[in-house]
Amino acid sequence: MAPARSRGPAGPDTEPDRAGGPDGSVGITTGAVARRLGVSPTTVRSWEQRYGIAPAARQGGKHRRWTRDDVAMLDEMCRLTTAGIPPAEAARAAMTTRVPTTGTEPETGAATPHTSSTGTGTGPGPGPASASAAPRTRAAGAGSGLPLGAVRPECRGLARAAVRLDSPAIDDLLTEVLRDHGLVTAWEEVMAPTLHAVGRKWGTTGERYVEVEHLLSWHVSTALRKVAVTRPPGTPVEGPPVLLACTPGEQHTLPLEALAAGLAERGLPTRMFGAAVPAEALDEAVRRLGPAAVALWSQSASTADAALARQVARTGFGLRGARTAPLVLLLGPGWQTSQARAGAVRPHGLRAAIDAVAHLFTHPRRHPTA
């Protein structure tokens, strides 16, 4: 599914006032700008209290509303602090970015996170020596230090929060994107691109950013498991469970956790076995459970065990004449399309995998030798 790049964060308080500006306009709320930048609203408020970073004007003298140039200032503050510049020094430099505004739209100005002059926001930003000069020569950019490319604004906010190691902001952003866009879009267009960007950054910088990957992975896993354990309205679907497992030697579990959450949303029964399931243990689990489907995740060709997949697909259950067999889903980039032979399919994307499993509960399969 291609990202809907033209859409911003959903919700009534995320839409900017079309007449924004310090000459009487109102801009966007603190909560909305915090989500854009990947920080918590408390962080934005603390910057005002400690360092004087505040909107140029307030509606009615008290309500904080942020215009395009106010957002540019906060964006620069985030960029500089992410680069390791002390907050007080970063605040002084960031406040020089705000000039009298002539525009009204935070989303279309060069100062917003998803339309920065740097495009992908891959650089970590200048060091302390250049902090004071940066606002005069560079529009405020994404500042996450991660190679994101063209993505949803929520993705940039999540990346920035992860680089800042801001757990409350990560939780808030994940909760909101799941609520506003649903599981599949949240996974495919926000969570997965951010995780991939962290992985690429770690791979090119040695041990740097490993703490970012660990923190973000933990929070994504937590958010997905909350979805998986939430009972959907209505009666759960009856039938044999879906078994989810990583192939032997495979440690990447988050895609399977996303699938478990998607199946749970539809009320379908699952059993999650997690990372690096030995072949003997998988065979025993299949024989004991008699699953409707077995989802096997492989991240690389070295862990894609085609012989194991064929063995699982041949395992039959039930009485003679009415035997069934599990459908094997080959998931992940490690599998080749040619490996999806009898009894196995290779869905492309989370939604396709969920649909393939859901179809089984209305159209049960018979064992090929029944």
C-alpha cells in the first residue's frame, strides 16, 4: 500500500487554522504541534517555562496557538537538542528563526517536519559551534537523523521521539496512529518505515542508534500486544488457531506481532511462538494444535527453510475422508516466490496476510490426500 503522503495527522485539533499568524490568527494547538514534532505536550510547555520558547501570540491572551513560524522555532529546537546541543543554548538559537510571518499555513511552509529543506533529514545536525549560525542558513528540518525519505508526518514524529529516547511521546504517537488510521496503515506506513530507518542508521554507524532501535522496538511491540489482547466486539470466531512462528535462527518477531494483532482485531484465534522456533518444536506444535494456518516469518534467505515449510504443509488432521491441512503463509523478505508451492502462499503485505487467513475460516481447506 502506498503511503498517503498528502494526509497529515488525523483529529480535530491537528488541522491548522487557515488564517493563522500573529496578526490575529490562531494557528494550531500545543497538542497538535507536539505530535508533529514527536515530543510530548509537557515537553513543549516546559520549554516555554524554562527557556521562553512560546508562541508569538495567544488567542484571548491565554490559549497557546502556534503559527507557521512558531512551528519552525520548535522544529529547530528539536533538531538542535537531538544533535546534542544543550537545551538552553538550543533555545537561544531556535528563537532567532522566528521572523514576522506573511504566511498562514504551517503545513506548507519549509519549516514543517515533512517539508524540510533537507528532504530526508538524514544528517544529525550541526555541532555546538555552529548552533547559533544554523537558523540563519538552514530551514528547520526533520532533525531525526534517520533516513526516512518521503513518509507520513506521523512517521517523522515517531522517528524524532525515538532518537530523543522520549518514551511518553513514543507511546502517545503509537496510540494515536493506531486509533486514527487502524492497525494495517499504522504498521505499514508508520511503524515499519521508522523501524527500517533505525536499522539502516545502525548498520551505517556501528553501534550508534542501537539504543534507539531497542527502545522503539519495545514500544512498538507493546502497542501491538495491546491490540492483540483487546477483545473485539461480537463473538470470537470459532475454529482451530493460527500458529505464528519465526523459522529456526530467525529473531525478528515484530512483523508476526503485527499479524497477531490484525487477526485478533477480526476475532480470529492465534498462538504466538515467537523467535527462532526449532523445527522439532514447530512440528510438535503443529501436530498438537491442528492449526488452520501456520505463518512462518523469515527476514533473510539464510533462515528461509523451504523443507520445513513443505513438511508443515503436508501435515494432515482429522478423520479419514475429511482431513484438513494447515495453510502455510511464507512471510518476510527471506522467502522466494518460487517456494510458495502446494499448501503454501506468499502474501505481500500485512493486509493480504490477514485476508488470506480470514478466508480460511469461511472456506476450510481439505488435505490434498483426503
